[in-house]
Amino acid sequence: MENGGKSKIIQDELAKFCHVVNYREGELIYSPCQRDTAAYFIQRGRVKLYHLDESGKRLTLAILGEGNLFGEMALMGEGHRESNAEALEDSSCWVIERDKLITRAKMHPSLVLDLLRLFLQRMSEIQERLKEMVFKDLETRLARTLLHLAQKHGHRSRGRWEIDLKITHQELAELVGGTRENVTMILNRFEAEGLIAKQRFQIAITDPEELAERAALMSLREGISEN
């Protein structure tokens, strides 16, 4: 989990006026057109945000973990949801009701600033992904996504990154905006070149520096290099 100390401070404050709801793996937390006045802060587990078009094609917007905020537009007066939120595994979320947050913010405005920072951070990540969809080819998008997942949901072990997330080729395709067939082809090539290792629903990055070079992402390369 990123920024564990800050997350603990936020959760200690949320515990004073919010409640926790548990969700089972695969359970929908909310869906489009659902009226809601609450945002959610992940206490444990992982949540996927995604859009479905009229044909049923899915585009994954984000995979979020502990300490992440989502559904925050409801706090700004937006009555209807624009996306789906689904628990990727058994998860628990703090439910932040808008009226209660407004009342609490009068006494502790720093909490609103902390939540706003989380919101702006995620908006920045989504904006970056949208730029990639337009300007980067599928191989580059996939390499970047694997590195991102390793940093957000993985750990380093014996010189490689283990992604602690069960994910199928179809789910990766929905995350990078490609087809399952093309994603599988690129993953197989990455594996043949010694960049990754694949097992059932699991991926490890065996040569993170080379994969970062492939994606031309020097900033990410610095983030995954050993100190």
C-alpha cells in the first residue's frame, strides 16, 4: 500500500464518522445511473473501476488498492454514477457520506484536503492513461501497465517484481484498450525475451529495467530500480 502513514491518519479520522462495508469478490459496489451520495475509501482489498459500452465491451479505468479513494464525484453533488465499481477480491471500504463529511470538514478541514489530494492523484493517472491510448502503441501501453501494476500491487523478490494480483489476459486487454488475442501475443513475446514470467492468472516481471526501456519510461525505471 502506498503512503501507509498518511492512509492510517485518514482512516483514523474516517472512523469517527464513517462505517465500513464488506464486499465479496466479484460483488458490485455501484453501477451507472445509481443514485448515491457517498464516496469510498479502501480499507483492505482491491476494487476495479470500469465502463461498459452499449455492445458490452468493457474498458477498465483503474485497479485500486488499500488507501485509495473512489466514487468521489458523489461528494460534489453528482447524483448518478458514471462507471461500475467491482470488488476484485474480498474487500472492505469506508463509506463516506457527503452530509457527514461536510459536517466533519468544518472541524477538520485537513481531512478534505487529504481526500482531495487522493482524487487529484487518480485524475492525473487517468489523464496519463488516456494520452497513452491515443499516442502509444499497444506494446508500449502493455509494458507500462505491467510496470504500473507491479509498483501499485506488487513486491520485489530476488531481482524481479511479483504482481500480487490475479489478472487474466482479457482483464489486461480491458485495461490497455486492446484485444485479448493481441495482448496474449505480446505477453508471449515478452516471456520469450525473458522480460516476464507467466503462470495461471499471475505475472512476474523478470527484467524490469529492460521492460521499462522497452516502454521508454525512464521515470518508471527509476522507480523500480533497487536502491
